[in-house]
Amino acid sequence: MQHSQSQFDEMMEDIRMSLPVNQELKQELRQTFVFKRGHRAYSRAWTWTGAVTAVLCILLLSTVLLPEKAVPRTEAASLHIADQFSLIEQLGAENSAGMAESNGILYFPLPGKGLYAYGNGQFHKLIDGNINYVRVSPDGRQLVYTEDGNAFIYDLTTHRGQQLLQGVTAHNQVETPAWSPDGKRIALVNKKTVPSGLSEIWELDLEKGTQRNLGEGTSPSYTAGQRTLFVERNNQIVRINLANGEETVLDSGKYPSVSQNGAYVAYVKSQGEPVMEDVWIADTNFKTKKQVTDNHLSDAWDQRTGTIVEGKQQALNTFEQPTWSQDSQSLFVYKVFHTNTIWKKLMRFNITQTQPAPEDVVSKSIQALIYRDENYAHSFFNYDPGYLKGTNPRQVGYRITGSGQVDGQRFVDAETYLSYTADPYYQIIKTHYILADGPRGFKITAMDEKENIEVSEAAGVVTLTHNGNKQSLFAISEIPNDEPWIHDSLSNIAYNEAAQMIWFTLKQTHNNDWRTQVMGFNMSTRQFIRMDTIPDVQSENLIVDPDSKYIAVDIIQRDNEYHTDSFVYNLQTKEKTVLSEIIQGTQPSQVHTRFWNHRKLTFFANIDGRDVFFRFIPELHKLDTDNTD
């Protein structure tokens, strides 16, 4: 018995880290609790005494007498959603589960692969294993995660992990742990895998080494400043007063998630027939609430055959595991698409107390198309705009060129830049948008295409077409050449109207060799500029930032078409940055640009089978993972 006690004390010392410990109380409060460190299990059965009961009574009385802290807040109904874009996706094969965020780092579990850290310009694996849920301690120093039905703690400073709790029998598994706001307790779900499927929530006290049963439920989430816990039970959102055990049913729904500041709870709510899920945000006292997403009906699909079920509709999306950022300004949600196959994206919803301005609405509608989310783009209109271009030629940038008010109507003028992949074509569309304010903020009521500019190559001649009027710019034969290389073809092209510059990539050959020239053409002086010569590659795309300070070129290696990369050039110094080389951690197999936005380049890299978004800021030579404004 004494030997078992020393093993337990050693394990608890590691878990507690620097937390203060009442050793005397720890010896008194004992329950059945199975711990494991590394691959060696230690267990001990504790017995209750009259002293334990007395101490518990004292603890309960002390919590009852603690006043709830007032949390300054804006009511949930007054919040606004600034944007909702995908951070990571795998084109139909995403299988990620419950993630978490702390200090700008996303902790991202991939069942069957491991736990990854995504932020500060990197995406790298922390832990191997079949991990499906993670939460970060309030001080940002530890993770609690679940793997194969067991709970573990991982120290982010020492990079050491240990098993915290395992199921009592083979018929139990541990799910969805949650940290208390003070970091001293962890609530988790003990789920029965036998036919009854009963799920109970247990609270572990890391200081005292005790546990207590809080009753049935799933998805626990503590409330900062209060001794309350939100749980899901029988498709209802239930708030439990941990001081006196009082329970309140607040709404129908699942996956309750309380913001770090204790002001709001996000959850997924089902309504209507056919049933549709949407994400909602409510005040933690449920005084007000607001619908965040706008799901809609779509064709129903037979998952066995992968074909449409005629005459039947279903919800396009379902939603999983809403999770707040540490600063309570963003909400992460898994958005699941139900078409001929089931696939998901991790979305980020930026929460603001300020209503988006008309310029923001137009910007986000264009960005939605850049991210190829036409449904989201439609949400910025108060009418059905019909088909909005989201494929080739695809949007690769935009600029807001003006805004104001005429005859009581708000307007925004914008340029959108489009390009074909692996084809010398570039387009600028200048659009005049009319917007009106309404119950859900500004919406686009009309849009009018004012100008259309196209630059393309045909039969060896580059032509600019402005509202139907064509102008020949130069022929490929005019481009200076280095013998014995031969001009083969233009691969990509881009145009900056303000600078009167054409940027292009030119494939050249010599015997069995080839190379790509990155070049410019000054329309005013009719001079060609050579930026770079890249051997054994062909360009896939070229985009120029709206200020004509930088260009980005996607290349494909000649001998390995599955290895792609992107180069960013400073147009004044000709300095080149290879994007794959500035990504820290696990190196990508592919890199592809997405779009320029105010001299910031959003791109995505395929790392360990996932397409991960980054943003490169060339003026700072800095990489970050914040891909929205």
C-alpha cells in the first residue's frame, strides 16, 4: 500500500506542474481513480470516511457563498459576424475532430494521425496517435486530449505527456474533456459503450486527486466567473449550478461551448422539417440569442449510390463542435457538407460588436468566391444574384476603389481580378454595388458591371480587350532571347492597369531541356523586363498584387508534377522568396497561391495530407496563419 501511495504522489506531482497543492487535504479526499503514466499503470482504491463527508460539506458551503463575477458584455443578439472562411480542408477527405485555440495557435486533432499545432507560420505534429479531441489549459501551458477512449495531459513546455484517466472497464470510454477557468479541474464524459450508451460527466480535481459525478450529459463547458457548467443532455442545452446542483434547461441543441470571457454560449440547434441545423450564440443567461449560420435546403443524396434522390430535399450542412478562441473574438466550427459524399471544413467565424460597413460586405462577398464558397457569397445579397463565378477563370484578388452615398443609397465600387490556371488569360471586372441597411446589416441590392478588361494570348500575340475594343500589345517573337533557347509558349499572364504593366511567364526549350522565364512588359516604354530564369519547371499560375509591388508565381517541377511551389518576387529589388522554405515544421509537398489582399498573399500548402492556409506578408517577410482581415 505504501509503495502504491508513493507512485501516486509522483504521478500527481507531474500533473499539477506549478499548481499549489494542499497535501493534507489530498490524503483525506479519496475515491476510486485509475491513473497511468507512460505505459505503466498504477491504480488504487480509496475508501470514504466521515471526515471526507465533512470536508465536502465545507467545500460546498464555500462555493455557495462565493458571489458570481459580473462579466461586461454586449448582448448576443447585437453581435455581428464579420466573416466565416475555411482554415483547413482536404477536398472531401477531412476527418478532423474537436480542436482548440490558444494565443493564435490552433491545436488540431486528426484521428488516426495525431495532434498538430497550426500557427506562427507552421503546421507540425506534436503527438502521434488516434486523437479526436483537445482542449488548452487557461494558462496555455497544458493540453488535455482524448485518444482511443482515454484522457491524457500534455505539457507544451516540456513536451511530455501522461495518461490522466482511463475507462474503469472495457465498456467505457472517455470523451470531450474541458478545463475549469482556474485550470484546477477537468470535466470529462465517461461514455458507456454497451447498448445503454449512458454518458456521465465527471469532474476531476487535479489538486486534490478527487472526482465527482455531475450526472448524465455530454459536451461539458465551464463558465468563467461563475460556478456553472453547460452540458448537452437529450438534445437540450442544460446549465448546472455547481454550487447547489440546480439545473436549468435553456434551449434545444447540442455541443454547448462557452466563450472564454464567460459572456456567451455557442451551440448547434435543429429546426424545421426537413430538419436543418444552424449555429447559434446566446448570452450565458439566455437573455438574448442570435443565429450565426444560414443553412438551407438542397437536393437529397443517397449515400449508398452517390446519386440524387428525386423529389426529396435535405439540409446542405450540419455542424459540429463549436469552439471559442482564447480572446472570445472568434468561433471555430466544423461545417459538414452532405452531397454525393460527406466532407467537412473547419470554419472560423469572426465575432464583432460593430456592424460591417458596406465596403466590408462587398469585400467579404468577393472573398467568399475566392474561397469558392458560392453559398456564402449569396448570403451578402438580399436577392438571388444567380451564378457567381467561382471557378476558372477564378478570382485571384480585388480592390475597393470607392464608396459613398448618392440619393440616399449606399454604394461601393470594386475591381475583381481573375485568372486562368495554366493558361495566359487575365481579367479585370469593375463593378458598382448598391447596398441597403436591414435587420441583418447591409446587403447588396444590385450590382452593375461597368468595365471589363481582358488580357490574353492567341496565335503568338498578346491582346488587351477593354469593353470589347481590342489592342495588340506585343508578339512572342518580339521578346528578347538567349541563344540557343527557343520561345515555346506563354504559360500565364497578369495585368496591372495603374502601372501599365503586363507580367507573364514564358516557357523556353533547348533540345530536351526546358526552363521558365518570369518577365514583365512596360506598355508605356514597350520595354521587356526579365525577373528570373527558373530551370526545369513550368509555371501554373501568376498573380500580381493590386499595388504592383509583388508578383507570385506557382511552379510545377518537370520531373514531379505532384511537387509544386510558389515564388514571390519584389518587383523593385527582384528579390525572390520561396514559400515552401519559410514554412516551419513539417515541410509541404505542394504549395498553391490563392489571392492577393492589400499586399498580403494568402496561399495553401499540402502538409501531411491536409491543405493548410497561410498568409505571407512580403514587406515584413513574415508568415502567419490569419487568412482573413
